[in-house]
Amino acid sequence: AKRVVIKVGTSTLVYPDGAINLRAIDQLAFVVSAMRHHHREVVLVSSGAIGVGLNYMGLKQRPKAIPEQQAIAAIGQAELLSIYKERFAIYEQKIGQLLLTRDIFVYPKSHQNVLNTFEALLAQDVVPIVNENDTVAVDELDHETKFGDNDQLSAIVATNIDADLLIMLSDIDGFYDGNPHADAKAKLLPHIATVDAQTYALAGGSGSRFGTGGMVTKLKAAERMLKANGQMILANGADPAIIFQILAGEPVGTLFG
Ligand code: ADP
């Protein structure tokens, strides 16, 4: 794969007790910088703003009110990017930040502007780090609707910039025939060629405290990649160096495509 989008979930970046997983962020910076060295174009879609914001503010729980959650996201996003900047700098890799909303892709002009920005960043060897703009988009934070999550965002970005591979890192080894946290007998499915109603029937919601999507949103992302003739690999982000194995073609996680 030449152009790769990597999506990291909150569960990879923030420990269950709320502490920031600096080791994972450092590994990610190392892997992505190494990929750039091998002439791969990499876009990082990173969740974690709220988790990092809670940590930064010394809070244990998400505030209930939406404006307060947006404030935490704004605080956390700044902190998260400063951590990324520091870690990527160790590997002499420059980064840029793109905060997007779904509607941007609906309007031809803003859509084109975003694509131009991606191309200009990649052409200059800068790694774009993308997140949903929580100041504008509230839905991701709304537990009722669960719309506009970063799983979708990463697939929308990947298909729009013609990435051939979306690597989705989560807190689970791949896609199972049932939620492994609820069913100890659930088995990992190494290859899914098509995503249909039967596949969705195997997917459950999120198991983690900070995670928002669960498997349904990951399947939707996979479906989007497959429709665009791309591939998606769902793998465990506990050790982001797993990306080296993925790029070497080793069978890890679940390959969609
Ligand atoms: P992230 O924060 O990485 O986006 P989520 O917590 O949103 O992660 O989603 C991953 C979780 O989805 C897993 O930890 C697991 O509890 C749950 N899950 C539900 N159904 C499945 C399934 N069929 N296979 C794997 N995980 C599943």
C-alpha cells in the first residue's frame, strides 16, 4: 500500500484509568515516521481528545452537558497535538492538524479545499493528523445518535484521498464472530470479503469506557473502503508496531477486502 490511513481509537491512547498512554503515542510516531521513510504517504486519524482533556483537567468522568464536553474536547485536542508534536519531533517528522466535519465533504468547494490541503501536506512530507471538529460537530459526543464517529471519518478521509489501505487500531485483536468481552468462545475472523447484514449481526457496541464506536461503526467503515475498492485491516493497537507486521503482509487482525 502506498497511501495509508491509520485510525487510532481512544482505547489505544488512553488507559482505562484515564492516564495517557505515552508509550503507544511514541510507538505510533516511530512507526509512522518509519513509513514515511519508506515513501509511504500516511494520514493519522486520532481520537482521544476527550480522554486527554479529562486527564488534563483532572476529571474522572465526561461532563454530562454537551457544551462542557465540547470544551473538554477543545482542551484535550490542543494537549493531544502537543504530545504528538513532541513525539514526532524525536523522529524528525513534521505534523499538521486538520479538524473536519462531515458537512465539509458535502459542499464541493470545501471538499476540494480539504483535498488540496491533504495533497499539499503529503507533498511536503508532513503527516496530517485528523480529528472531528467537536466544536462544530456535536453528534459524535451524543450517545443517543452515535453518528459522526472517527471510524466513519477515517473511512471518508481514506476514500476521498484514494488511500488503498485503512489500518484501524482498536483495543481488540480483530473482528470476532461475537463480542469477545461478552462471549469467551468468540473466534477471530481473519478475513471478511464482503460486509453484509450477517456481518453486522455479529457486531456489538463499545466495551471501553471512553470508546464510542464499537464494532458497528468499524464495519460501516470497512463497507465504505470495500465499495471504493480499498481494504481495511482491524488490529490491536496495544502495540502500534503491529503496523510493521501488517505492511509486511503478515496475517494479523482482520482483513476486510
Ligand atoms: P475504539 O475506542 O478503539 O474505537 P471501541 O471500544 O469503540 O474501540 O470498539 C471496540 C470494542 O468493540 C471491543 O473492545 C469489543 O468490546 C466490542 N465488540 C463488539 N462486538 C465485537 C466483535 N464482533 N468483535 C470484536 N469486538 C467487538
